[in-house]
Amino acid sequence: MRKQPRILVIDDDEGIRRLYQAVLGRKNYRVTLASSTEEALAVLSREKFDLVLLDLQMPGSDGFVFLDRLQQYEQPPAVVVSSGLATVENAVKAVRLGAKDFIVKPFKVEQLLQTIERTLTIEALTAELSDLQMVRSVLELSTAVLSVTEVEPLLERLADLLWNLFKPEAIFFFIRSSETANFILRKYRPQPQPERISLFLSEEEVKKELGGERVGMKELSGKRQLLALLQGQGRELGVVRFDFPAERPGLTEKEQSFLSGLLVQSGIALENAMLFQALNEAYLKTIRSLVNSLEARDAYTRGHSEQVAYYAVLIGRQMKLSERQLEILRNIGYLHDLGKLGIKDAILLKEGKLTPEEYQIIREHPRLTARILEPLTLEEGELEACLYHHEWFNGRGYPAGLKEDQIPLMARIIAVADAYSAMTSNRPYSRVRTREEALAELKRCRGSQFDASVVDAFVSLMEGNEPPPTKFAPKEISGL
Ligand SMILES: [Fe+2]
């Protein structure tokens, strides 16, 4: 059974107020009477109503003024106006000011009750609709958020979602630090960061504030603060703090249950993202040690991967690539030759001329790199960049014979960085070239082996007024 609807009657005529009281009281409504709009506004500031029955013509401030004031409320009750002056102008004006229905005095009791019932039903359906919108947001969150595997973008999305959904004055995400028992401030809205906000919360503070609960609200001077835990399996991963203005009513029961639902999902997503990040870091460490073991086999190529990463990032920056793309270049700079691990020392370290068969085996190394990296979750484009770093711009490279922009840009950049690093390093089969000689060689092969725009970017940087330092002088490499 539905709860007893609350109705506020505003009418200056005492007889009519009594009539309303008698009629509506019999129909399971809870009725409150007010004899003026001022009195009604005072009652509304303290209590919530489902419906207001408003007389339009009253001495002093009339019904239109009341309707106008009500528009400033965040969730105003539905208003049905009653009037002895049944003009179209009055009806239109009242509806424009937000009235839901209009009845003309004198009215039949049946007619009044029908109007009230109809309005309450429409209001209930509208509320359900807005609940459905909230449910939709929750569903959108689960699909959007659960697909995010990195902590930073996940927090970004969560902050935006909670900000739009609950419209607080400010929202803060404190995330557990792996080193200490504190929760560190990682994300906030609005930006820039509001002044005088603590940068961390200690575990004790959180325990004290929440007293074992997952959500806690407290009143502070001029605002309400809500703390909520982001719970992982068996431990708290973070705390979300909402600051609401004091005038905002506390969260409704529905809002609270939505918030709890959201936070449970968010906790799971955050835990996944943290695990994923830890896994990725562990994976990168493993890869680094694999690269080290590759380089340890060959004194001449020690530090080569690091150099390639360094030059590739310089080129990327010169070509104004995004930070994300620079990160990818740095990674594949390290990884691109990993497949050489699968090539025998006798071939890889051979000082004399390679036979065609041996050369064919060496040419397999980009494919081997891709095969080693394939089971791991890499950024989009990383695997291809490793696979195609020996393709030539004119289509005469390997392993696939791709040409021009069939070759991913990242691979074209790695190719230039790789060649420059190789030419300026000490190799058993070739002498070290000077910086000028190496740049001249890149220019000679501009448009044939290498992408002209990549060569141009690198050359303009190296021949510019402030060329970047050469990270490792060849002597240092051979002396390692
Ligand atoms: Fe290579």
C-alpha cells in the first residue's frame, strides 16, 4: 500500500479550509492548513509535501507570487490551483508558473478528488522516471567504469559521474597509498583545487569519522560533509568525501541506496585497476630484465635499447605527439629488439659476414618480439610498432614489406632512432660514425628507407641551436 500522501492547503477562507480538511481527511490524505502564502512557505521550509492546493486569489501576496517563489525550490511539491475566477489567462499563467492542474470554484467533491489523484499519480510516475534515469547512470557506470583498467582514468570518470549525479559543492577522492597507512588526495572537483583541503586522511581519522560504517554524514559550520568508503576485498582502498551546502537537504533514502550501489561497484573497479597496474609494473620489470639479459650477451649493444627509447621520445616530442604516445615510444624503444633473445649467439654475435640463411634468421627477430609480447596486455599500437620497426618507407623492408603510411608512425620513428643509435655506437662490423656522418646517412635515406617527415624532425632537432645531449657517448658504451 502506498504511503499516506501529504497535502498542504492554502486558502484564506476558513470555511473552505475546513471543507478541504473534512473531505481530504476522509480519503487517507494527511492535510495541513495554511491561511496565507507566507504561512505556507514557513511550513514548506520545515516539512515536505506531495501536493499543494493553492487558492489563487488571496489578500496580500497572492497565489501567483507563491508559485513564483516555489520555482526556486530544488524539488517543489506539485501544485493544484483553485480559483473562482476561471479565466483562460489565469489558467495559462498558473501553468506557466509550474502549476500542474486547475479547478474552478465552486467544485464538486468528486472532481476535486479526481484532480488530486491524477496529479499524485503523474508525480509518482515522473519520480519513477527520474529513478530510472539514475538506474541508467548506474548501469552506464558499470559498463564504462568496469572497462577502465587504469587507476587515473577510472578516478576521472568516477569523479565526473558522482559530481553530475549528486551535485555536491566539492568532491574529493583519497586513495590508499601503498607505502603508508594514509589515504592520499588523488582527485577532486571542482578544479582548481579548493584552498585549505588536507592532502591526506589517516586511517585512524577515517575510522573515527565513520565508526565502522561505510557511509557517514556530519554537519559542519555552513556545510554537510559525507564520507564514504571505497571498499576492496577485505580492505578499504579509498575514501570519497562530498561537501554539500548546508541548505541542501540530506540524501534521500533512494539517493543513499544508489550511492552505496555505486560505491560497491567503484570499489571493485578500483581494486581491479590497482591489481592491473601492479601486474603491469611487474610485467615491465620482467621485460626490463629480459632486455638486460639480451644486452648482456652482446657488449656492443649494451644500452642500445635505452638509447633508442631516448631518441624516439625526442623525435616524438619534436613531432608534437601526445604524452601517451611518448610513453608508448619509450616502451617500444626498450622492447623492439626483444626477439633477438630467440636467436643463437653464433648468429647474433657473429663477427664475419652473415650467410643468406643466417641473415634470414636475423630478419625473424621483429616477429619473435611480437610473439614474446603477444600474451601481455600492451597499449594499442605497441605490438605493431615492434613488429614493423624494420619496414622501409619504400616497401623494401621486412617482415611484411609494408610501405609509407601502412607502416605505423611509431614504427617509422623507432626505425630512425634505431638507425641513429646503431650508427653512433661501436659495432664489431662497422666503425662508429660521428653525429654529422650519421645525420648525413639519415638524410641520404630520407624517403627511401625512412619516412622523410621523421628524418626532418630529428635532423632539425639535432642540427638546431640547442641540440639535445647525446645520451651515451660511444666510448662510454664500449667501456661499460
Ligand atoms: Fe631490430
